Amino acid sequence: MLRTNLQACLLAGLSCCAWACIGDDLADTGTGESNSTQSTAPEDTTGDGDGDVCNTAETTTVEACPAIIGEGFCSEGGIHVDQDSAIDWGNNPPHSGDHYPTWEKWGEHDTPVPRGNWVHNMEHGGIVLVYNCPDGCDAELDTLRMVLDMRTDSRILITEDPLLDGPPFAAVSWTWVHEFDTPVLDELLCFVDQHFNHAPENVP
């Protein structure tokens, strides 16, 4: 009887081992890693820019605009820094990143708005139209003003930006940039409609 019980225990133990091996095989994904649930680092949604996740703002699908206007970038974060302090952005013009604690009023500005302020405007979901025309560009500015007049429900800021070092004009939203030599009204309207209010905050 003792011998029979020992045999039964041995068989039961081998059976358990076999099932454990089979279970391991089923859990193997083919990459040598277990298929069991593992904790992973949370997605970088805080806007601090130090994670591995590329956070590019979403866009709105607009039937009249078959193509997305602008180039999307990874967010550089959104930390508030002291007013008038130096900020090093990774792109010119900036599309996100550190910025000043205050933002400027919407509409057209007669004097250049500091970048640190209008980046804050973009964090609130707005669109910024910037230009650098040392020799003047009155006709082109009229097109930017038409965008402002035709999209009164959107938050838009127009300002000169002497730091632009590429094309003389750019439309910028949170993580999106559209640079151009000559304003095209339909393109700019599409940019506003596609990118307005896609930012970390929705603040008027």
C-alpha cells in the first residue's frame, strides 16, 4: 500500500511539472518574454517632455481640408518659467515647451509679443500667426487679418516675430508648425480648423 501511495504521489508531481511547463510554453510570446501582465512606465502625459513618448497634438478632421496643414512635432513640455527669462526651444518657431506664466490678449498686436508669452497662448489651445518682414509685407498681413476676421470663434494671435530665421511667415499651434513664404487663405483657414483647441488646456 505504501509503495502504491508513493507511486501515485510521484505521478501527481510529474503531472504538475508537466502542466507547469505547458503553461510556460503557452505564456511564451515567441520573443522569450512572458505574456504575464507587467507594470510599465506611464505615458508621458504631464507635458514635462522627459519621457520616451512622442506627444503630438491631435487634429480635427475637416471635410473641406483633405490634407493636414503643417508639420507635427513631439511636445517639448509646458513648464512655467520666470517672465523674461531665457528659454531654449528646440524649434524655430517654438511649438511647445517652457513658457512665461502669463499669456497675451488675442487678436493682432502692434509690437512683437515675446515668444514665452505666445507659447502660453498656444498651451491654451490657440493659434499664433507670426511674421518677420523687415522690408514690410502689408498685403500679406491683410491675408492674416482675413483669417482673424473669418474665424472669430477661434482664439488667434497675430504678432511680429523678429527671431524667425526661415520663411517670413508661420502658423503655429501646440506641437504643429506651418511655415510659408506667402499666405494662402484657404490653407490658413484649414490650419485653424484642424489645430484649434488641441492643447493641454482650454482657456479663453
